[in-house]
Amino acid sequence: MKFSSLRTVPLLGAFVLLAGCSSLNPFASSAPKPAELVDFKPTAGLRVVWQASIGESGPYVFHPAVVGDSVYAAATDGDVARFEAGRAVWRADADTDLSAGVGSDGKLAVVVTVSGVAIAYDAANGSERWRAPIGAEVLAPPAVNDDVVVLRGSDHRLIALNARDGSKRWVYQRNNPPLALRSYAGVVLEGGVALAGFPGGKMVAVNLANGGALWELSVASPRGSTELERVADVAGTPVIGRREVCAVTYQGRAACFDGSNGNALWSREFSSSVGMDRDARFAIITDDHDAVNALDVYSGASMWKQDALLRRAVSRPLIVGDYVVVGDGQGYIHLLSREDGAFVARDRADSSPVVADLRLLGSGFVVQTRDGDIVAYDVR
């Protein structure tokens, strides 16, 4: 498996929940209170560039999509929009509730209804192109390119549709453990393959031409005497470098692999339900204690740890230049130094949780809150 031509791209985006498990829900009535925000002297600029609004997420997670200067966003009430500089270029109404955020390649913008129907809009003007029943609940944003749209069902099937008319191309299905996390993890299309993480700690590359599995990597192996203890699903957003493939699992391990031969470069005990990001120096992981951890991307050695956000429901991290940014369950945006994890800036997007993945936008990033605020930040 060759990855020498791949740029660093997100492999998998996810937010995961175990029903009835209050340890993953810091806002449950029985949970301890979130840590108080620490005081610090800001040493970086975190400036709101523009703001817009879309509907609420409801019981789902709506990740925005960014293509160039455009931000595509959707809400559970069926509202879909494309924003540029805070202005709605177009808005569309799906006329039904939606269950997943927008997937776009800049030509199509695709969403999915709660009844399992994919809807494709022209990304330029918002006109509807096609609707296609999928026969599955979809919680993750579709992955889109010129030729194909790949959707991940909540049953972990990958379903490929023709990007031109929505006709079904293929379905990929594998055996999964009896218990798995409810995942909002998507799929990334790159170099003729669909890359996805699965329950049981597996990462798989699927051939876009025919849906056949090209290779499988084991990030972690399930352990324990009960099915709950053995949950070790790939979580958050594993990432690819020029040669390395990195991922983290829930109740398992974080690991990086050599993409040319599949050999593990390093592996260490870790548990995350939101995932990681990486650049040429660091692998940044939000763990299940809401600590943000920096590891050396080539050895896995610990570089720093920021643990002052305990029980604040910290999001998947995003590396933005010399900084790391995370959101929390009270709508705060925290900017950390990439070098040592110190707090350098803070702002509040709104009072609702930041659950969706933060996305790079120009020299900054964009946030979609649970209440539907879309906030674009610049970092200085």
C-alpha cells in the first residue's frame, strides 16, 4: 500500500456515544461538574472573522464542510446552506429532517435524511440534482468526489453512489463485534480508495472502483472479559502523512503505521472517543479524561499534556499553524501553544456545546455549535 502521493488529510471524523454510559456524558445529572476555566494572559490573537446561523443539530452531530473559502452546513430541520464571508450564497430546504452534516467537493453538496435518503445539491447554486434511497441510517457526512459519493451507515456498511445520478455502485460490509460505539465517523476518498475506521480497532482501505478491500490495519485489539470492556473502535479522525497512517481507538491504543508496508512505527496505550490530529512534528490527541496530549509523531513519545479541561467534554483537536484548538461542552474555544500546550487565547462561540469537528478555513478555522452558530476565526 503506497501513500507517497497523499497529502495530509483527515481519514475519519467521529463523535461517539455509549447509550446509558454517563462517564462519556459530563453533563449527565450524576456527573461531576466541569473544571473551572483557568486564568491566563493571552499571548495570541483569536479573532471572529464572520458569523452566520444554521438550525440546531438536535440529537445528531452536524460537521460542516469547507472547500476553498466556502463553508457548507446543514441542520436537523432540513436547512442546508453555503456560506462565504458570513453571507449565505444559497440556502435549500430538504423538506424533511436530516441526520448528518454536508459532504462536498465544491461541485456537489450532499446530505442525508433521517429516513436514509441521500440528497445532492449543486454546490454552486443550491439546486437539487438528485435523491437516492440508501436503505440505512447515516450519521456521518458523505464523502464526495467527481465520480462517487460514499456514505457510512450506522451499521458500518460503506455504500457508494454514482455522483452523477445517485445510482448505487457497490456496498462494502465486514463482520463487526456485537457491541460498538454509535459513531459519527465518516470516510475520506483519496487516491482511488475509501479510507475508514471500524469497530474492533480496524482501519480499512476500500477500492473505489469495485468496493473490494485493499488492506486492513489493526490499530488495537479488543481486550477484557465483557463485551463492554472489549469495545475498541477507531475513534475521531485518524490522519495520513506523506508515509504514515495514524489513528487512535476507544479503550485501546494510539498508533502510527508505515504506509508503504503496514508495519507499526509506534503504538501505545490510549483511549479517546473524539480522536486526533497530526502534523509533521506532533500527534495531538484528546483523551477520555478531556486532556489534550501531544506525542512525537515519529516515536510516540509524550511531549506535553494539557489537563486543565477535565470533564469539559473537549472536542477533537485541530492543529492550526503553531497552535492547537479545541472546543468544549459549554461553547468555549481554547487555543493552545503547539509547542508546550499552554493556553494562549480563548473565546466563546456560543453557550451550546462544540461537538462537531473544527475545520481549517484559510489561516484559521470554522466552528459549528450544537445550536447552529457558524463562527469563522482567524488566528494570529
